[in-house]
Amino acid sequence: MAHVSIIGTGNMGQAIASVVSKGGNTVELFGSADKAQRITGEIVVLAVPYPAVAQVIAERGDQLAGKIVVDITNPLNFETFDSLVVPADGSAAAEVAAALPQSRVLKAFNTNFAATLASGAVGEAPTTVSIAGDDADAKALLAGVVSAGGLRAVDAGSLSRARELEALGFLQLTLAVGEKISWTGGFALV
Ligand SMILES: NC(=O)c1ccc[n+]([C@@H]2O[C@H](COP(=O)([O-])OP(=O)(O)OC[C@H]3O[C@@H](n4cnc5c(N)ncnc54)[C@H](OP(=O)(O)O)[C@@H]3O)[C@@H](O)[C@H]2O)c1
């Protein structure tokens, strides 16, 4: 059994918590008012907006040492909706990994709209969570939690692939905001 801590109680925090519980794993959720509460999970999901990640790391970096840290952000410029705010050859996940050298950092969930985590489907296809990271055991543990929760998980390669996952998340958001696809849809893997 895995124990998962989720920082952020919004759409994604709650949707991921449901997946974890559905699979028989345990979960604890932290809102922005729970800063004094210590993290106890071996997997910690940062389910907060990209600009809040640096703050969470500043507040809880010591507690994240030795843990699997999952970055789910789509680091968009929400003013222009026309670019990512991370370097073109980098990613938000690479920044998290650089800030947390004692954690095993994964990129996951950023290409899944919250509704598809709840429904388990994107159109006719099962919802697939793409997981990128440099530690095979960490990826396997998260994949196990995802698949126990009724979704598919795929190993998307090294943490360097976070750059492509973030580009894909950006494009998917662009399509949804432009009403070309619905928030219950998105890219599927078949
Ligand atoms: N929604 C989606 O379908 C989707 C899909 C893929 C990826 N994402 C990514 O998932 C992340 C979360 O998105 P969301 O849709 O769940 O956003 P949301 O519904 O707005 O929730 C964000 C949560 O983060 C919390 N938060 C903000 N700063 C915090 C801090 N310093 N410490 C602890 N909690 C903090 C907020 O708490 P308060 O309300 O108390 O401030 C809120 O509960 C974002 O990075 C987004 O890019 C979202």
C-alpha cells in the first residue's frame, strides 16, 4: 500500500485523491491553511498552480527530502495564453528537481483534465496518465497507484520528457479554452 500526500485541495487535488482512495491506497490532503501540518506520504503531489510551487518548496522543502515529488503543473503565461513561462529547453519539473536534489521528481497528470481522472475516459479511450522521471522505482510506484485507481499509466521516459508533456498540456489547454474540445476530453493514448 502507498501513502500519498497531496498539497492543494482544488480540482486536481481532489480528483487525484479520489483515484488514490479508489485503488485502496491512503491519501492526505493539505490546503493552504494547513502549513503547520507535516507531510507523511512517501509520494507527494504538488497540486497547486505553477506560481505557488516555489512557495511550497520554500515552506516544505526539508519535508520533501527522500520523497517522490510529483509535479502536475502546466506552467502557462495565463495573461497572454501564448507561451510557457519556463525556458524552451526546460520544464517546470526540471526546476522542481533542481530545487529538490534529495527528492525523486516525477512529471505526471498535467496532460489529464480533472474531469477525465474522475470519469476514467477520454472519449472512447481509457484515461492514461503519462509519467516522466529518472527513477524507475518511483515511476513504478506511482503507476501502481494510478492503475489501482482504475486509470492507465504509461512510462513517458526520463524527466527530460516533462518538456514535451508540458507542451502537450499547453496545447490541450489552448484547444479547451478555444472551445475546440471539451474539458471532459483531451488527448488520448490508444
Ligand atoms: N484542472 C485541470 O484539469 C488540470 C489539468 C492538468 C494540470 N493541472 C494543474 O494542476 C494544478 C492545480 O490545478 P487545479 O485546477 O486543481 O487548480 P485549483 O482548482 O485552482 O486549485 C489549486 C489549489 O492550490 C492551492 N494552493 C495555492 N497555493 C498554495 C500553497 N502555497 N500551499 C498549499 N496550497 C496552495 C489552492 O488553495 P487555496 O484555494 O486555499 O488558495 C487550491 O486548493 C495546476 O498547476 C494546474 O496547471 C490542472
